[in-house]
Amino acid sequence: MNSDRVPESRPLRATAIALLLATSLVACGGGSSSGHGPFVPAPIACDWASVSSPDGFAIGMCASTATGVFVDVGSAVTMPLPTDSYNLTLDFPTALDSNDGSTAFTSANLTPPEWGRNLLGALQGISYEMPLDRDLKSPYAALTDFHGAAGYLYGPPWLPPQLEYVRFGTWEKVPTGNEGFVGPWYARTSGIVKNFWPLGSVDRVYRGYVAGAIGPGEDGSPYLQRLRSFSAPIEVVVDGNGRVVSAALGTIVMPYYDANAQPGFEALAVDPPRLLPSMTDVPDGVLTGSVVSAAGPDADVVDGRFEAHYFGPAARRGHELAGRLRLRTSNGLVAIGAFGAQFVPAVP
């Protein structure tokens, strides 16, 4: 990374936890037993330390250590009328039950675009906060939605699809100035949308985008020092029975601002991940599998999982595909993301 780049120095949505890391006054390390040198207090303990889970699809981030862990947080998003309303319900592990509950977001919680918190990586969506505050501070809850996303100052391989039947994005829960949580979500837009797998005689191609957050894991990382947002294109090919034939992310990008406050994007030094299906999924149910690395010179994905569902009314069976993923890399990073993709008809 060039020295004149300032990674996400603006308060981008889903990187607000990174603001805690950047502004924390608590230093890491211990004091000097000899009495010489400046006293450095020990890091403040974070509650997630006792509830980390390799199966979790959320990241718990600690400001005093600038490290994160996977946490198994149950999350659900519903969209009551009017259409700009969302209800986010979170169910934390027992030790973190105080963070449980629901948050309602309406148009009154919509963050103004000029605040820049509707951006993840090179993807621009919409974002909501409770409470709404230009100077973001804890405690707060937040949600982003990228179903109608636009590309932001970046030449993507294809335009983000304008999804009709599913929405996806990230949620945040930041209860204190030293600890916060971020995770992915996806949900159908109405009760008439079904999860039926597509049927046909030929392979089908789905294209869309992933948006999420990535940062140093439990032991830190030499590559990133705090949580960053990212986005990447995703292409999924399925057979005539709806089973995944191949699925891969394109270049993963993270935003930065140079010394003149001009935005740009840098590629994450991680081999583009592939989604490897489990091949045991039941038709019309959830698609599951692992996340692995494509061949390349960068850091490997050493562990990862994904899940996805098809979405569409009976007349457009399996027209859209959305899900969530998590991954861990060999250079000490942990990441979560949500994705949404749409069927791309073959050109005759």
C-alpha cells in the first residue's frame, strides 16, 4: 500500500467499527516491570473473547486490540410496508444477550448520501442508522442494502443487477466504544417470493456483487491493521436442476483516499475465492458449501463457508440468487459478506 493512501479515512458504512479502532486511546501491550519507559496499559477485554465461533457469519471487532473473531449471531431482516422500512432482529450468544433485540429503520433513519456511509468497497447502496447522527458514535445499530446498487468510481466487469425479489447487505451493532459487530444479511421482499430452484435443460448464469467487511483476525495481520469494507463481482453457474456447477468472485477491492482526499480502489492481496458446493443440498432448500482459493500468488483462503437461496415468484422461478459467506486467509484476515445475483439469459 502506498504511503500516501489513507484507507477509508471517511466514515464509510460497515467500516464504522474501524473508526473505533482508529480513535481508541487504549494502547496494546503491557507495562515495564523495571519501572523504566512509558507505562502502556493492558488492552481492555472485549466480551466477544469468550464467544468466538469458527461457524459464525459475523465479526466481533475489538478496538483495544484491533483484532476480530467470528461470532455466531442469529440475524433476520424483514421489510414491512412502506418499502423503505426494515426490521433488524439480532440474537447473540448467551454471554452477549444484552445486545439482543430488534431495531426498526424507516426513512427517518436514512443516512444522507453525502455522508458516504452507503458505500462498501466500490459498491453504492442505501444505509440506515439508529440513532441517525452525522458524527457516528456508540451505541448504534445500522443496516445497508444493495439490492439496487450502483458502481462507485470504478469500472466493474458488469453493472450491479437491480434485484426485484431479494435484498442483501450488512448490519452493524456497536454497543460500546471498544467493541462492535458486523454481519451479512439477505431476505425476500414479500411472501409471494419463493425459494424454488430453477428448472431447465441448460446451465444458467447468475451475476451480481458481494459486499462486506474484512480485517485482522485474532492474532492480527501484517496486511491490514483494522476493519475495511470491500466489494467484488460474483458469477455463479448452475445446472438445469439448480445445483452449482461453478462460482467465483472477481477482484476484491477496498477503497482509500489519497493525500488530496481523492478516492481510489486497491485490490485485496487474496486469491479470488471460489464457492465449492457441498453437493448434498435438497432441491428448493438452501445451497451450502465451502469457500476456497483460486490458484494465484496471493494469500490463500484457508477456511470458509457460504449459504445461498434462490428467489422468485412462481412465474419467474429461481430468477435471483442471494446469500452470505465468511472466510479466513493465510495472512491473518477474517471476512464476512452478503451477495445478490440475477439470472443472465443467454444471448441467442
